[in-house]
Amino acid sequence: MKKYLFVLVLAAVIFFLGKNLNPFDLRMFDFHDDTQAARIQQMAVNIKHGQIPPRLAPDMSGGLGFSVFNFYAPTAYWITTGLHLIGIPIPIAIKTSFLAAIIACFIAMYLFLRQFFSLSAGLFGSVIYTSSLWMAIEIFIRGNISEVWFLAFFPLGLYILYVDAKAKSKKTFILSIFVLCALFTVHNVLSLISLFIFVLYLLYLPNKKRSVFILITALILSSYFLLPAIFESGLTYASIVAKKTHFHNHFLCIGQLWSAPNWQFGGSGPGCNSDTMPFTLGKIHIVTGLLGISLFLLHIRNQKKNKKLFMFFLSIGMISVFLTTYQSSFIWYAFSPVFSLFQFPWRFLVFGTFLLGFFSAYLLHAINIPFKQYLGFILILLILFTTSKYYSKPWLYTVAEYTNNLISPKYISQKAAYHMAEYLPKTADYDYWRSLDLDIRPEPDLSVQSRSLSPIDMKEKSSYKVLKNNPFSKEISISKPTAFTVNIHYFPFWEIYINNNKYIPKNFDRLGRPIVSLTQPSIVHIFYTETLLEKISDVMSLCVMFFIGMIVFYKPVWNKLNHILK
């Protein structure tokens, strides 16, 4: 009976929340982050060329290349690009990824809540969490694949660590490492916050030594992304651009969490009335969550089991919601060097949705009324029915229209990079490069903004011959002494060899293109390769994979480790 009820509620979640994410409906909606499709297309280019892990989007910024994947948390893109590589068109792969994330959110939250609450309470809290209007906003307004998948991996990480601390099995140990690795590489800002939360969470688990070892191992497994993202971001304009987004323009008023005057698809602005997008979490969700919190606080003296852990979840949720409001501005200003990188205070609403889901489950579990299981099921259907209207977009495009708008070679070459401009290498002049944006300059200098670029720019084209020109490797034969520019945004993962001798450029034009002077006829080879730091970070991740393989296939390693971690 329990399995049937779970399947029934899951089917209801898919029907009500996922009907506009149907992968068999060949239409697609647009959203704020319109570079998602281009990133997936460029990640697929990397994988097809054997560039794993991807770090460079070779066709962006006029074919000069853009170091996107070095700095964008990759987990959600691994998932979505994987869907595309098995034959699903990119727009439909994005829809399918959103749908899969909704399903994963529900299952992960249910598994976690069932560690503390009854079946009906677990189902109810999971539906409150998954059907939050913030989830609808993330998908149909913001289109943030990474944040949606974060909502799935966050409770899954809490669940698997909690179970492993009790079960102490090989299976849960290995799963915990992989789940936490996915969590720590799914979103730049939220993953960082979750790391802080999980460090505190470990204090409430019975086997702290084991849990700490899992967390550290997961971080090492994540190093293929984390180390370059942390230590090479200084080579880009990331911190400079991030600080230009003034967080004080994006605080919320308390009332915005309760309702929005209109369900609009615009953006965030200063004050309480200039926003043209909603920030509500859902009225039913807030009511049931607050009732659950009130009941918990009322009975806190009689709460014997898990009281400290529940207080921890309450504290994290309430602090997170507070940090979205204007009243928290003194904290943001006090820690502005760090918080300015977060850009938008309302990012913390993801933890508000967790707070409401958790204590809504507590409410249904703790109240003692007749037929509460049936009441919970009725409330589940009511919530799904009333919120389903927000899980949609009023205008749709065909796959062809969407592809032409957001995945065409012209868009990828001339537009996409400007929507993530913070990752322009510092070898380029940021202001000059921005002046070539189509939104700023209707007729840009296409001589330096075209994917049909030769590997180099030289006045006398007859003086050179292109021997190779693919996204990651270029080779040119030059017949006489001359000067030329190499058509790449220079970043240390590019290497240049002249007559088999390594050449380190020191002069660059305003686009960050290396300027090379030759004193004799030469063969010039330009190719992409990882930096030393990137190679080290890859090896660290591979070492963890080897270690996990030893645990799986060589029993003495597991027995020894299990003994150490007791």
C-alpha cells in the first residue's frame, strides 16, 4: 500500500507540475538565462572532441573562445548535455532536465523526510517542497538549470549522509561521496553555502569521523572543477563584474514572499514595487510551514528525539529567509567583500523552500486528528492543482524557432559570451570588447567577431597557409617574416609553438589576442591544453575514483577503512 501511495503522489506531481515540461511536446519556452542552450551545445562540442572535463567554449565570442566551463558549476550541464548526446534536441533536453529535476526533488525530499516522519507526512512535505512557487520561478522565469538541480541534490545529500552515519555500509559510503560531489559542483554560490551548512550538519550525526572523511573525499573528487574555479578566476573579470551587481538593489520586502501583484516574467529591481518578477513561495506552503514551526516550538520541551537537529534546520531556514530581506542589509554590508559575490540576496530562498517543506511534514506528523492521512492526501492534490497554473509559460516556440534564436552559430558566436561577460580573460580590454556587443553597437566590427575567422589575422593572406583549423587545434605555415595576431582570447590553457619551440606571448591587442612577430618562415601551432593546476586537479579527482574502485573491487581496502572510521 505504501508503494502504491508513493507512486500515486509521484504521478500527480509529474502530471500537475510537469505537464508543460512534456519531452514529447516539441515546443519550448524562453527564460532569463538565454545562454543555457548555447552552453549545452558548446559542452557537447567539447565531449565530441574528447575534451573532458570541458573548460573552453570554442565558438563563443566570435570564435575566439571563452573559458565558460572552467567557472560554471558543471553538474547540471553534465546531466542536460548527456540527454542531448543521446539524441534529444537541445531545447527538449532542457525541458527534460527540468522535469527530471522536479522528480528528483520530490524523491530526494521524501527519502530525507521519511527518516523522521510518517509516510503521509513525508509525502506532504515533499510536495510542499517540490511545488513551491520558487521552483516555478526558477524554471519558467529564470530558467536556471543549476539552481533547480541544487534543489534536488541538497536534500539528497542530507539524506544519504544521515543514512550512512547509521547504516555504515559500503554502498551508502560510496553513494555519499558521489552525491556530495554533485552537490558541491552544481551551482557556484549555492554549493559554497551548502558546504558551510554540511560542515555544521556533520556535528549532529552519530559517526562524525566517517562523515567528515566522506565530505573531504567528495571535495577532492570535486577538485577538477573547484580548484580551477577558485584559483584561476583571478585571470578573468569575474570578481570585478560581480561587484557591479549591487546586492542592495535586490533585497526583498517580507510581503513579497507572500504574494506578488502580478505573475510577471521580468527581472529584479530596487525597492518593493519595481520588480517585474515574483518572489513568492506560495501561500499554502507558507501557512503549513509556519504552523509546523509554531507546533514544533510549542512542543520543543517535549521533543526528545532529533530536537537539536530540527533546531538546526529551523535556524538555517530562518536565517536564509532573513538574509533575503532589507532588514538584513547590515549583515551584507558587514561582510560585503564576500556577500557581494553572491549578487542577489533572494538566492537564499532555496533554503526557505526547504524550511517550509520540512516543517510542513512535521505539522502533519505531529498533529493528532482523525483521518489525517486522508487529509494529507487531499491537501496534496489541492496544492498541486492550485500551483500547477504557475508551472507554465504563456508563449512557446517550436524547436526550430528556439534553435534559430538561441543556438544558431550567429547567436553563439556574437551574443552568448556577452551574457556571461565576467569570464572574459584579463588579457582583453573589457570595455572595448563590450562595445562590440550587438545590443550596444548595432553594426559591430565583424572582422573580429566572426566564426569564420582564420587561425590568425595577417595583412598578406597569401603569405600563410592554414594546415589545421578546428576548435581546439590550429596549425599555420607562414612563408616569410611578418607580424600577425592569433585569433584566440589568450588564457593560459592555450599554448603556442613556433617551429616546435614554445612561445609565451607578452603583447596582446584589445581583444586579448596574442601579437606575434616572426623573423623567418615558420610553422605555427596553436592548441588547447589544460594548465598545470587543471591537470593537477584532474589527477586528484581521478585518484579518488581509483580509491573508490579499490573499495568496490578489493575487499581488504574497505575492511581497513571501515575499521579506521569506526
